[in-house]
Amino acid sequence: MITLTPDTRSLAVPPPARRPLRRRWRINQTQIASAVLIAMVIACFILPQVLPLAPASGGSLSDARLPPLSPGHLLGTDPLGNDMLSRTLHGGRVSFIVGVGATLIGLVVGGILGMVAGYRGGWAEKILGWVFDVLLAFPALILALTIAAYLGPSLVNEIYAVSIFLIPATARIARASTLSARKEEFIVAARLAGVSESTIIRRHIIPNISSPLLTFAILQCGTAMIIEATLSFLGLGIRPPAPSWGNMMASGQQSLGDQPWVVLVPGLFLFVTIGALNLLGESLRQARDER
């Protein structure tokens, strides 16, 4: 008589699932990054209006070089007697405005150009693809420096200079997503059913490419803020006495040895903001890839 023995491998206890743990970690990442960004926006745009902070410029030389936790100056003062907390919060506005403004321009212009290239194909795809490749061949910082130097230092010119760097990268993402979406069966069926091109783009193409574009835009916003800080540091952005995180670090480099807080405070704010943007973008990208 044949005796059947159970397969011990099939009865083995399966290893604990790691996916729920990763999902919880990703949710925590998203929540932490979102909370940090919301706190930064509130601190830079709302707190200076409701708190009795010292002016961001026009400080007294008698208050110069005060260390952090000094009476009336929580984060100390710079060599000109300006309050570091007030200047850091006001300077954060510039970084957020340039970062978000340049990202929106890059998202709209690059998204439209990339969608046209990917959906139309043919000569439009070849010409636009060649233009994108030429722009991406230039180092990003050199391209932004050249444009900013040509346009001159101002907030609006900074946004334009940074956005021109973001447009080709965003367009390539939009083009690749459109090429993938236009091959889907429901879009092919819509064409065969006689649905107009504008309706297909509005109802099918745009919703399908919006998720990767938004995720990429969040990551690009951090890059835009780094470029803005670099331009301001080199004197091609907002100029003193108007504060920005970049020109605050530039003005404090001469006193870095005996007054490190003049550089560390705006640098820390910039580091935390960009880190939160990257963390949020990566968590959203991972969530999209697992769908």
C-alpha cells in the first residue's frame, strides 16, 4: 500500500508579509514630509505677519553679532544687526516662490510640449526631441547662470532662469508617459469609435500622464530651490538687503569662523525643506510604481 506523506514545504508557515510594513513606512514618510512642508510654509508666509518679529533689514549695529537665544533675537543677529529669525523666514518666501513658480512653468510648458511630441509623433516628435536633448546636454547650473546673468537679478528673472532648466526634463517625462498611454487598448478603441482627438487627450491622455508628472514636479521643486539658492549666493538672484537663503549664506561666509549661525540657520532651513520635498516625491513615486 502506498502511503501519502504531506509535502512539508506546502505546510510551512509562510514568511511574514513585508508589503504592509513597507506601506505603513511609506505612509509615515508621506505624513512626515507633508507636515514639515506645511510647517515651513506657515513659518515663512504666516508667522512674520502675526508674530512681533524684528524687521528683516535695517537692524542696529549695536545688536550686531548676537548669538542665538539672545533676548529678543531667538536665532541671533548677523554682522549688521539684523534679526536672523526674521530674515530666515522672509528669505524662505523667495525660495518657495521661485521653486513653486519655476516648477509650475516647467510642468505646464514641458507637459504640453512633451504630450504633443508623444501623441503626434512624426516630425513634431523629432524636432521637439532634438530641442530637449540639446537643452539637457548643457549642465543645468551653467544654463541657469547664463540665463540669469543675461536677464539680470530679480525675482521674476530667477523664476524664468530656473524654469528653462526644468522644461526639457519635464517634457521628456510627459513624452514617455504619452507614448505609453496612447498604446493602451481603451485609447485605441476610442479612436476606432470616432472620438475626437481633443476628447481623447482631455479624458484619457492627461489623466494618465498627470500622476508621473506631479511626482516628478515635486522632486524638481527641490532642485529649483537649490538652483535659486545658488544664483542668490553668486549674486545673480535677489540682492541684499532683501533676504534669501542663498544671499544670507553668501553674506555670512566671511564670519563663518566666529559666527557660524549666520550660515547654518538658512542652510538648515534649506536642507530640511529640500529633504522633505525629496522624501515626499520618493514616497509618491514608490506608491505609483507598486500599483
